[in-house]
Amino acid sequence: MKTRTRTFNFASPWGWALSGLALIAFLWLVVVALGGLGFRFDPFDLTRKRADRAEDRAVIATLDAGARAREVAGEQDTTRRVEATRDQVRQAQVVAADFITQARAAPDANQPLDPDRLDRLRGADERLCRIRPAVCPADAAPAGDAGDR
């Protein structure tokens, strides 16, 4: 028994460790009891920091959702514009095909053009190419005799 009292008295190192653990347990019980009564112990203000992080994530999520909505709207607008352009190209191809058919069926289709008329057509063609250069081929053949074309 003497060994045990000598080991666990408060003057020994084991006694100091045991009394420290008892003090920590007591303080923990006091904090839990006060928390049960409605007191909050938050010395590092962790609750506010968590709330701030949650609010920041909510703002970021809202901005991301807005960006995704704008992306979808832009994609739909692009699709609509591409379809409209394709319709215009199809309509232009139909008009060009009709014009080619009528030009080939004309009675003077295989006769050389009058030089004045040829100059007027060439001038009109150049004006159209200046307005929309992407439509004109880079190596356009000079307009001359219609021939079999």
C-alpha cells in the first residue's frame, strides 16, 4: 500500500499527470453543461467562419448557374443563327440554279456578249465582290464568252 500512495500522491509526476487529466475532464464537463444551458463557447469564432464559407459557396454556385444559363442561351442563339444562314444559302442556291437554267435556255446563250454589256456585267460583279469578298472566288475567271457554261 505504501508503494501505491507513493506513486499516486500529487507530489509525484504521475500525480501531476492524473490531476491534469482530472482538471481537463472537469473543464470539459463544465463546457458541455453550459452548452446544454444555451451558452456557446466559440473562442476562435468558427461558427461565423463556417457561415461565411457557406455563404461564399452559395454566391459562387449562383454565379456559376448564371454563367451556365448564359452559355446555353448563347449556344441556342448560335444554333438559330447558323440555321438561318443555312436557309439563306439554300435559297441562294435555288435562285442561282434557276438563273443558270434560264440562262442556258436563252436563245442567245451561245453567242458572244456585246462588249458594253460585258463591261457592265464585269463592273457589277466587281462591286458585289467588294461588298462581300468571301463570296467571290480568289481565282475568278474573267467573264467573256458564256460558251457551254
